[in-house]
Amino acid sequence: MELPLLPKSRQRWISHLHSKRHRDRERCFLAEGIRTLSELLASTYRARFAVCTEEIAREHRTIVEGFIKRGVPCYVTDGQTLARLAQTTSPQGMLAVVEYPEPEPSSIPEGSVVALDGINDPGNAGTIVRTALWFGYAAVVFGQESVDRYHPKFVRATMGALFHLQLIEAPIETIMQQVSASHRIIGTCTSNGIPLAAYTAPLQPHVLVIGSEAHGLSPSVRSLVHDCVTIEGQGSFDSLNAAVAAAIVMYHLASKA
């Protein structure tokens, strides 16, 4: 399979997408890695173009052919250039420029959702999105002070899960007020909440709000929560990693539904 070389102009364009300002202006973001791009091809998202090394083009021919069948231009470049463009220490040899969904969702769909309140670590946020998809959540809401939902490190951490549920950027308080009558709003807190082991999952859809490890739920969000739950531990450490806590609560809610 003979693919054209990646033009310098495209290289510069890719580099600009590491900036949120440029991502929002171009309405495109970067997706990197074999698993992530496989999930992209299985979704409704549209790629603008894809780039890989010659070795990856040979080893993962079906992915390249999948893009070509969709009418997506594919280019080759050397591994050093691709690593520089991906800005990762362990590049997997393939990336794509992906268009923002149109129209972007502004309200939550039917079903339960997860809301991130001040989760600004891309790895934690990406893991929470993967876990939310595993447990059947329909959307993830990114509140103020949370990571940009198209940050390259976040996209990489989701392993492609972001392509299969809605990502909504909105004030969490607005979303909570919109669905307060139809959804049970459950917040996580480090202390003084209902012990998770004793909490019965609601029959109605719910919004699970995950607060930051450093500050917990913001006061404006906590005031709108119906139930606060606490994961009781046995050790002396004062808090859990946000993604771990989210996974524990999601598992409990799924198993007790």
C-alpha cells in the first residue's frame, strides 16, 4: 500500500491542535494509538485525516484501509516525526485528526450519567470515562475546572471510550437543576456521607457526581445533591484516587440496581 508523505503544512496544523484555543477554533482534536483509532472507526465520529509510520501501515493494514474506505486521507511519516506530533513518550505509530461532533450535545440523554466536578487530571478523567462506558452510562458531563474533554492526554487515556458516549461541557449546577425531578443526584464525599455499603441504588436514572481529590465537591454542587455517599476504608490514608473511587461507586450502583 503506497501512501503519500505527510506534508509540512499538515505537520504544523497537527502541532497547533495541542492548544485548546486552536482545537476549539478548528473544531478538531487529536486521537492517537491503535486501540483508540479502531474505536474511532467503529463510531460515528469523522476523521479529517490520519498519519502513521510505514511499519504500522503494514502491520495494521485493516485500520488504514478502514480510513481509506471512509474517504479519509492517510499519510506516512517517520517515527521521530510522529512522536513529536503526538507529544507522547511511547507513541504507537498512528494518529488521526478528528472533527468535533456536530451538533455538540448540550443536554443529557436518557439514562444515567457521570459528572466531573473539578477533575482536572487527564488520566483520571480518561479512566472515569472508560469505566462509565463499561457500566452503561450514557454521558459524562465536564464541569468548570475539569479537564478539556478533547485534551490529547485525556483522549489517549480513554482508549477510545470517548467515541461511544456523549461528552458534555456545561456547568454541572445547570445540568443538575434540569434533571433534578427525573434523576437521583448522587455525590461522592470523603466523610459524613451515607456509607456506600449501606446505600441502595435508586430505581430511577441517576447523576453520579465525582469531586476532585483535593477539594471534593464544590459547595454549589453539593447543595444540589440528593444523596452523598462515602466509601469507608480500613487504612489510615485520607482519600482515594478519584478514578478508583468512581469505579467503586459505579460497581456498587450497578450491582445493587
